[in-house]
Amino acid sequence: MKHWLWLLPALLFAGPPTIDDLRPRGAQKGRPFKLVIVGRDLGSGAKVHSSLPATFTELAPEKGQAVYLVEPKGEIAVGVYPIRLETADGISNVQLFTVGAFPELAEEESEPGQLPHRNDSMETAQPLPAANVTVNGTLRGAERDMFRVQAKAGEKRTFEIEARRCGSAIDPVIRVSDSQGRTLARSEDAPLAGLDARLEVTFPAAGYYYVEVHDARFSTQTTNFYRLKSGQFSYPTELFPLGGQRGSKTPITISGASTVADISGRTAFVTLPDASTLPLPLAVGDEPEFDESAGRLVVPSIMNGRLSKPGEADTYKLAVQPGQVFMFEVQARELGTSRLAGVITVRDTQGKKLASAGDTSVLLGVNSVQFESRTAGDPYLRFPVPEGVHEIQVSIDDLAERGGPGFAYRLRTRIAPNEFELSVNTPYLNIPAGGNAAIPVSIERRGYNGPVRVSIPALPKGLRAEGGWIPEEIVDPVTGLARTASRRGVIVISADADVRLPFTELTAVGEITLPDGQKLSKTARGPGMVVNVSGAVSQGVVDRQRGITAPWLSAGLPVAITAPPTAWLEVSLAQQTMKSEGEEFIFRYQWKSRRMGMEWPANLSVDLLNAADTRTIDFKPSEKDKSTGTFKVTTTKNTLPTQYDLYVVGRLMVNGQLEEIPARPIRIEVKEVPASEVVAAQ
């Protein structure tokens, strides 16, 4: 009986909720609907967190799925809204739900229980009504979905896919053909739609036409939904400016129509009244904003410009002093509202090129830019003013020498000798009561190469944060390249066993100390959500597929408390010895658990974060007690003498699932190997 008492918690254990899918993925504004949430450990009585202005009434679950009646509160704007669940065991990931302007239909093939490939040909194409409509569909791997429309001669119709903008991993393509299979129009990446597709067709004759939807690479994606809009509706093709100053009411022009955007918060969106398309994101800045007609740059400032015709380059003058360090940054392509593949060039008053960014060689070549290369982001340039230079010319052009209404940009200018950007690499966190949870962080160095201390200020009672140390980075003075790459950190949050914490948000802050003693801090950006996209992920790969994020979702890191961990892992430094080739650290580890009969792993994952030329060796579990043991970490003369965080993770199989158990990090100091007085290697 005693053994059953130990095993019972494992049998009843339910983890934090996970949302795999929403059915449907969207609804017509103003209408109530039934929302089915598909996932794991959804439980009963889960609380829905959403910015969607509606009431969520829980209905009887269907096959373990959570079901809600969603009733709008007044008029809901067309847009994308997050859905998250909270149970007693923690919080879920976010999935995005779309509110549209048109009546909604389901692709018949995507309905539960339907056979695949029901509408993959002209003969089996699903008919679409003549009225405006939104079809919710999915692409199951390397397939295409076909829809049939009947049109009159000279009739115009618009087709648009909402996918990436709504959190889907597919890269959609629309192709419209006649009954003979001849292509009338094709779209892959439409202006102001990011990687989504949109086209407008004028049908040449009365008859049947076919709309084909497929993934650009016919890839297999786990998150594979799309929303096909069909009908007669207007859509934006250009936006200017691309953003505005925080706290302002900024005039915005969308395809010739004027509106005013309220840029009061951390993020902002803009749309026209009664628009049937998704709102457009706006960049939010803190510097004064200017129009390109100013001709000269002010420090600090943001210049809003546009390359109105192919081959055009906008040039701005700036008075400088030798020794000053400027940061020039373009915001365009990454905003999703500009087609510009920006190039920044700095010249002196005689036209001599001094520096540039965005024009370095890419594996894809310039031709790929014409087809919306996904490997390049917006450029930035850190520019130290050389001797004898008192005025510079800063120009912005397009890598492929394109231009037009859709080639707007924002040029940010500031004095920035010590620049860096900090990111949190997880969208949310469930902290086990009485246990630990890890928050990975990364730094993008833009001139600052010293150490960074990352912390979580104003922690709620019962929580502690440790780690978060990113040591300095050594840069070769000749090549300008990093000799030591110090760009990762881990913060481990520990919770008391009796902690009570409502769903909240934490903020990670990186602090640096400048040579003059001045302290500078920056808030880390979070991804909001992460949707993995199948395909190559390495920078420079021709077909690079980056994960989908939505940093506009939250200002901080959403956290909640979950059930106690299955086990705890404690690590301590037992011995530190200097040897002729470097240092040797011996660590002792100890597993602890309330459960009996645990099978402990023989090894651990050990990372001396950012340290070069280290080895983890000699894992030695105790002969008498396998829950404890030792291991060694060794350094070499190439390991930079400084402080490091040791991050250790143990992995356990519990009820057929792999659990990662992080230990509290240990701050250690690696010393320089002296020329003498070292202990000979044993």
C-alpha cells in the first residue's frame, strides 16, 4: 500500500495545457460561434485569456477537446487575436484566431473524418459562391486544393490567402486558371501581406474558373491552415509612413486614403474604416520623426522615406566629428509592410565610399531578391567617423535597384558607441512549484562587447532568479571579427514549494557598465509565440525557413506556476585545480525525488556558457547511490579568463515522456594559466 501512495501522483499527473489547433481558425465579425480547442491536458474549467472582446462559455467537451461558445461583446474589428488557456497546472502556448468580414465556409476536405485529396483536381474542385466568402482550409503535405468559381465576362474578383499573418507555417501560393488549365494570374508574396498571397483577376469570358491553393515548396507543415477570401473587396497596396513616434497621433496614408494612427503603446496597427483586410503593423519609435523632404539627418531621429521609382537612392547629409560613432538602422522588410531590400551607404562629401551595409554577398544572389528572398533582414551600420571627416552623406537604396509605392523605409540615426539588443528565447514559462525553470536569453552585439548582466527585476514573492551572466566578447582589432562569441545566457527561476502566483508577466533586463562608470539597461524582447516551420533554418541557406513569432502579443514573458517536478537536481562545486594546460573543476550532483524506484541517468547535459575550449568528462555515479556522483569540466589556455555560468540539465523519462530538469546555475571564475606554479597534469 505504501508503494501505491508513492506512485499515485504520477498516475494522476497532468502537465500544463498545450493547444495544437483551433477549429475553426476564424469567424465572421459580430456573430457568435462554437470554438473547439484541440490539444493536450486541457482539463475542465480552463480559463481563456484573449484580447478578443467576447465571452467564452465552456460547453461539454468533445473527445477530450475543450469547447466554448464565443459571443462577441459589441462590434469586433477585423484582425488577429491570441487564444491562451490557463488551468491549475499552468498556462498554454498561444494560437491565433482571426475575425473576418465575410461569411465563413469550411473546406470540405479539412472537415474531421473526411478523406484526403477530395478537391485536388479540376474535376473534384469545391465550388465557391459568387458572394464574398472566407474558406477555412488546410494543406496536408505536398498537395493542392482546388476551388471552382463561375464568372461573367469582364467580372473582377479578388482572392487572398491569410496564413503566415495568422500563425500558419505554410507559404501560400494562389493560381487562377481557366477550364483548359491556362494560368490567368499567380501570386506568392503580395504587397503588405508578407509571405501571404493576393491577386485580382478580370475574367475574359463567361464560364468556370479554378482557384488553386498550395504551399510554395509543397512542404509538410504541422501548422498547415489557411483562410481563402474570395469576392469583390478592396485591399491596401502601399503604406506611408511605416510607423510613428510613441505617444503620437500619426497621419497615415494607405493606398491614397488618409487616416490617423494612435501610436500610444508598445505596438500599433492601422486600418481604414470598414476594411475587410487585416490591419497593418506599424513600427513604434522613441526618437523624433521626420519626412525625407528634410534632406538632412538629425541625431537622434527617424527619417521616413520611400524609393518612388526603380534605381532611385535617397541621400541625406549629416554633420559629424571625427571619433563619433553612429548607428544607422533601416526598418522596412522586417516590418512586413515594405518590399525594400535596403542598402545603407556612407560617403564623404567627395563621394568616396566609407562604409556600407546590406550589400554584402548573399548566397542567393541579387535575382533572388526579386522573388522575396527570406534569408536577409533589414541592415544596420555602426559607423565610426574617421579623421578629417566633418560631413557625411548617408544614402538608402534597394539591393536589386527596385522602387515604387511599396518601397518605403524608416532610417533610424543615433550616436551609439555601445549598442546591443537582448532577446528572450521562449514565448512563455511554466515554473514548477518547488522547482526550477530556465529562460534562455541571447544578445545581438552592435558595438558593445563587454559583459552583460541579465536579471528579472521586481520578482513576485516566492520566486528567485539566478544566472543571466554573459561575459565579454573579444574582437580581433585587425579583422573586426569576434575571437570569443559570448552571446548566450540562461536565467533559472526557482519557486518555493508553497508559492501562489496568478498568471502574470515577467520582464528580463540586461544591464551594462560603460568605461566611465555609467550604467545602461535594455529590456529584452520576447517572441510572443513560436510556430516552427519545416525546412532549413541555417542563416544563408537558399531555402531558409525561420520560425514564426509575434512579439506584439505581450510586453513581457507570460509565466504561471505548475505542478511540482518529478525530481530535483542539485549541483555544487567540489574542487577547483590549476593545471599546466588549464583548470579542472570537479562538480558534485545530487538527484532528489519524492517518488520511489526512480532510474537516474548516467550523464547530464553540461554547458559552461560562452566558454571556449572546454570539456565535460568523467561522469562517475556513486556505486552505492546512483542518484549522486561527480563530473569534471576542464579548460585550456584558450579559454578566456573571466566569469561564466555553469548550466546543467538532467533528463528523465517519466510515464513515457522526457522531462528536462534544470539545476540552479553556478557562477565560476576561470583564471589565467600562470607561467609557473601550476600543478602537473596527473
